[in-house]
Amino acid sequence: MISGIPELRTVLEPEARAWLDTAVDRVIADPTAIGALFPAVRRRCGRARIDDHWTIDEAARAVLLTALPLHDPALTETVGALHRHGDPAEQRAVLRSLPLIDDEGRFLFLVRETLRGNDTTLIEAALGPYAARHLPDDEFRQAVLKCVFYEIPLSRVAGLDERADAELARMLTDFARERIAAGRAVPEDITPVIRAFAPADDRPAALDGAS
């Protein structure tokens, strides 16, 4: 088992396990083989959900990515191409795999590209441990606010507890005021951040009465 990737041996059928083992060997021997193997994963291994964060195809694709015997700039070019030419399922796999293949923030361009879009499943995948570790403060705050607008639960934003601050609370407070003024509901999951950092006299009274 590769650290950070769910154990696949117990969820893959024997034929799928054999295919993935062979695929890993091919990628190690010839990194360019991943271009054909990456799209084939879902058909060969399945797409069932393993846990709250991973599906089988995402985890299997992560295994292939971690097998790449490449370093920069070849790694950045190869992974970037898989993301650029991939369908949403392939893009989610790339985004979830980033902390497994890089610890220096080289792939922030993929996170930023995703955050400019409106696919909520991709935004959620982009805001995993990699973004929590590398995304600059102002961009992280804007990403959290985008999640609120798109109704992505903040519980799915990795690192929020550690990275929330007074400025994020101010931004969420402004958002809450706009929603209240428009007679619209305020997402409950922004209240803990506001209460933790915004002064009591600067919080909408409706939030202090919330559970």
C-alpha cells in the first residue's frame, strides 16, 4: 500500500489487480505508457467509492502517477498533460494525487486552473491537502468563499481549521450580511469560522443565535 492511497487489493477483482500490476510495471519501464493507461483505468478497475475521499479509479490512477520514474520538468509536463487532456474523473484523480507526487508546490497551476472553473467535484478535489499546504493565504480565502457560493460543504476543504483567520472571518461575515439582507439563508458551516475570529460586536446578530 502506498501511503495516502487506500488499499486496493481488497476491493479490486483479481483480473483488475493483475491489470493494474502490469500497468505499473509498464509505466516504470516506459513513462510515456501512462498516456494510454490512465484513461483505461475506470474501464479496467471500476469506479465504486472506497471511502469519503477516493473512488477505485481515482486510487488506481494515483498508483500509476506515483509509479512515474520522472523528475522535473518531465514530471510536471506529463502530469499537466494528463490533467489537460483528461475527462473530469481523470482530472479529479490528478488533483487528489498531487500531495503524493510533489511537496514543493510545483502543481499549483493545476489547482488555480481548477478554481477558475465551476465544476464543484473538481473544486472539492483541488482543495485537498496539497492546496492546504501550498496555496497562498489570499487565494485560499477566495477558494473558501467560492465553496460557500457553490454550496460545497466547508468540511471538505482540507486544512480549514489551521488556515482560517480573521480576514477569512471578515469575508464570510460580509457574505452573511448580504445573504441576510436579501432574506436568504446563511450556510451553517460558516458560523464557526466567524465566531472564532470575528469580534462579537461585528457579527450579524442572526449568527449568534444560530446553533
